[in-house]
Amino acid sequence: MNVFIALATTNDFLRKEFIKLRNGVALPANLSETAIKLELGTPEVGHWDTLEDYFHAKSACNDALLVIADHACATKIDFTPTALFSYRLEIPQRVENPAPFLKHHLSRLLNHFSAFKQLNARGENYLVSILPALNFDADEWRQLLDKVRCETHSDTFIKEVEILLTDIRRKRRKPRRKNKDRTHFFIDDDDKHFLYGPEHHSQFETGEPHTKSCDLNGRFRFGRKVDDPRRHFNVNRGSGRNPSVKGAFVNCHKETREVTKTSHLNMFMNDFF
């Protein structure tokens, strides 16, 4: 497993010290049992409006994308709300003992990432974690997205996301009404039914007008490369044996598209349909 960790800060001294740690990072127990190749990076945050190009390039050869981000640089990683596992903190201008400071936060980042990875590695938690971020309409889903985007540094992070995952499974995982087929769907507040299909008959697009974030969001979720980015959710509405779908939906680069009535949409994790 190739794991990439970036430090996003304008503190040049810390950036230099961070790279020195590449051979001294202690891995959590459940990661140390896996063959891990760890790469550390320190992007020049002042050179770009965002780090979209930087992380897209790193995604080609890594299985996990993690970032420690200074609050002062947080806007640089807001190009994606879902692809990275971001650990945000306020980095002081002067750090007297850089190695212990960096090792402490690296250790917390890796421990929280590995625990979260175990929590949603398979089963229904995994399906929850890869729902289309923009089109699944539920408060608890938005809370989960915000929690992983902004609060991975918290001591209670794992406990809180476990509660949210359980909440989503209990409230949203249901069979279709007025249908004897007991297939379970994830059903949002807009009555959209999401079923993760086994099909490989389509894939999300990456050419223009799509952005690099469209591609990144289709392959990585919460810092981890997904098992099969070519699989998608079948999405429709309604009860009974002949459901359908129509209306306005947001695509992977946040454009609203109108859909005429059809049996279902093929919607990917990055909201491409």
C-alpha cells in the first residue's frame, strides 16, 4: 500500500523538518501489518490557488492521500470535500522542537486514518462511505462529510463518525415500499433510492469539461483509493415495481442537469451520471 502524506504550510522551516522524518514515522499496528511504502511531501502552497494539480499527480502512484493542513492554508485543499483525509490544525509561526511536534501530529493522523479505514473497510459502512457526495440528500450524510473534512484531529473523531455511520445505516437502509422484493436501498430525503450495482457497463468521464477533481473524486474517498471506481449506484425514486427518475441533479463538477423521465440513473461516487 502506497501512502502519501503532505504537509500544507507556509512555514518553510517545518517543511524542511517534515521531509527529514520520512524514515522515522511509526505506523499504527493495523497498518504496520501491511506492506506500506510511505512518501512525504511539502507542496509550495504559495505557488498555487489550490493543490488540485498536486494531489491529482500524486494519486497516480498512491493508494492513500493524506494531508496535514495549517488552517491558514485550508482553502488550498478545499477543491475536494471528499477525496483527501485531511488533518487540520493551527501551526504556530515558531516551533521550538519541530521533530516532536511533527511526529505527534503525524502519529495522530495515521492512527485516526487507520481506525477510520478499518471502520468502513467493508460491508454496509463501506457502501455508506462511497455514496455520491452531492446528490445523496440527508443531514446525517452532510454531517459525516463535514466531520471527515474538518475534524479528524479531534480526540472523539472515531466515536463520532461511528455514530453517524450507524445512524445512516439505521435510518436510510431500507427496502422499497410496496414491493415484495426485499432489496435494500439507501433512501435520502428526496426519496431517491441508491443501489450499488455490480455492473461495469459505463464509467465516469474525465475529458473536458470535467476537472481533475472530477477524476480524483471518482477514485478516492476519505483519503483511500476505492476498490472499484467503475461501479456505480443505480438511482431512481418511488414505490412499487416500476420506479423511475426525473428532475434536476448536480453532476461531478457541480453543474445542474435536467433529466427526463427514465427508469434509473447510473451515478458514480463522484456524482457523474
